[in-house]
Amino acid sequence: MKNIFKEFILLTILILYFTYSLLNNSFITEQTIYAFNIWLKNIIPSLLPTFIIVDLINKSNIPYYINKYFHINYIYFISIISGSPTNAYILNMYKEDTTKLLATTKYTSPIFTFTFLKLIFNTKIVLIIMFCNILANVILILLIRPPKIIFMKHNYNLINVFVNSISKNISTLIVILGTIIFFNTLPINLINNVYLKTGLFSILEITSSLNNLVLVNIPLNFKLLFTIISLSTCGLCIECQIKSIITDTYVNYLKYMKYRLYHLILFMFFTLILILIF
């Protein structure tokens, strides 16, 4: 009975979305073009080179030497630099429970984050927000203690890795395009309440959320709150991208969501404290 009810709910949602798409064809077309432009101009130039570089690094012995001689956890380091869903891309190479590792390596791209936040806040607040995001993840690492991944030396063919990486990552990017189009065609813009609409943007799609915060006329403290939520969750769209990438790796999503809630609370706390101090 439970499964039948779930299937009925799913069918109802799909019918409603299909009806909405038919009645708002011009809006769907406009948002599809908008999402495609984001994918073409922002996602491909940043993610495709990142994915290929991560592939080349992971299939080389660089992680082994970084851990051995510098005692730096390569996964945490590269995740801060590259952002999500690159963290999932890295963790998908390891066939084990990566719930804690996935929860503590979730970031938006620093270049992307700084560029958008500078349009909303002054440089001091932007740097505080970005620092507190990293600090919250560091504290989370200390609290939940993710397992260590052991990197071993191995032989590899760089040319083969490069060619296979391009083929595999083009497929991944097409899946990402689909998720971006879907989330950008949801009827959020039909909502009149600016706070409800901004809140939904902040948990659904990071690019639309930050772009909305640039344009929306609400007090700065509310913009700060919704920014923190956006950066902590990275948006459901990113979560779907992560899910599409992690196919052979086990993740306990209830625990994962609980850990990310811890991150959000820590993120809010540290940001408030540092803004009050400075």
C-alpha cells in the first residue's frame, strides 16, 4: 500500500509539471535557454577542465606523494579548490562508504562564489563568509572523523587516462545540463512572496539563488541568511548532480543530511560572530 501511494504521488507531480509546462511554454523555453547558457558559459569551462585534471591527478601517484611527504589530506584540499560536484567525482573512485567524506568536502567553486558574492556584499563580508564555510567543514571533520583513504603507488598510462576522461566527463556534463534545465524550469518565479521565493531558490539551485539575491530588494541580513543556506546546501540541483556521479559508492543519505545540517548551524554561528567582531 505504501509503495502504491508513493507511485500515485509521483504520478500526480509529473502530471502537474507536464500541465504547467504546456501552459507556460514560453517561460519554459526562456528558462531552458537561460540554463543552457549557464551550462555552456559557466559549467563547461569550469567543470570539464577540473574533471579532467582531477582524473589525471587521481590516476597518477600525486595523491600518494602529497599524503606521504606533506601529510596533507588530498581530498579535503582539492575539494576546497574545485568545489562540488567535483568532490563526488573524486569519491566515486573509492568503493566504500563515503558518507562522512562527502559531507565534509562539499563546497561551491571559490571563483564562482567570490564573483557572485561581490555583487551582494562588500569584500570583507565576502571573505568572512568564504572563510566560515571552510571553517565549518573543518570543525565538522573534527566532530565526525571521516575515514582516511589510503593512496597507493601504481603504474598508469597518461594518454589512456586523458582520452577516457574526456569521454566519461562529456556524459557527466550532459546529465548535469539536464538537472540544471529541470530546476530552472520549476514554477518558482510565479510565487509572489519574495521571502518564500528567495528561500526556495536558496535550497534548489545555487546559481539562480545568488543571481536572485543580487536583484531582490530585501534587507541585507536576510540576504546574508539566504546566502549561507545556499552555500551550505549548494542547492538540490548540485545534490542531483552528485547523485548522478556517485553510482558505485555507498552513501547513507539520512546521516549525510544530518551532517550537512551541523555544517549549516556552524556556518551561521561563525559568520555571525566574525561579522560582529570585525
